[in-house]
Amino acid sequence: MAKEVESKEEVKNTNEKVTVKKVRLYNVVDFVKGALGSGLYPNLTKVQASGFISLMRSKDMYYVEDEMKFKEELDKFVSNL
């Protein structure tokens, strides 16, 4: 499930309106749950999936804007097993 976050730009003048940009973020736990259930990674165990989640946390990639980043990282992770 994607999480929507609002980011606000700084206001230089008090007469200016604050613009709010909604950003959709994806988290690694939901991605891994989907990957385990999809069948695209049949040899991926729950222990390996936990290792992948820890790796993404260490890379400061717990939330990303593009879910394809997780797929690319998971493909690299699986190919190194």
C-alpha cells in the first residue's frame, strides 16, 4: 500500500500561498509481501526476504517514490544468493 506524504515549499513572503505537493511513497515491507505472494521469486525464502528488508533499511530505502527501485534491488539481491 502506498503512503501519501505532503511536502511544503518554503514561503519567502507572507503574501504567497503555500504549495503542497503530494508524493506517493512505497515501503519495502509491502513490496516484499507482494513479491513473496506473486510467484515471480519462487526461490525467495522468508529469511532471505527479511535480509532484503534489512539491506534496504541500511541503504536508507525503507520508503521510495518509485517501486521499480525495489524490484531492481531485489533482482540484484537474488542474483547474488
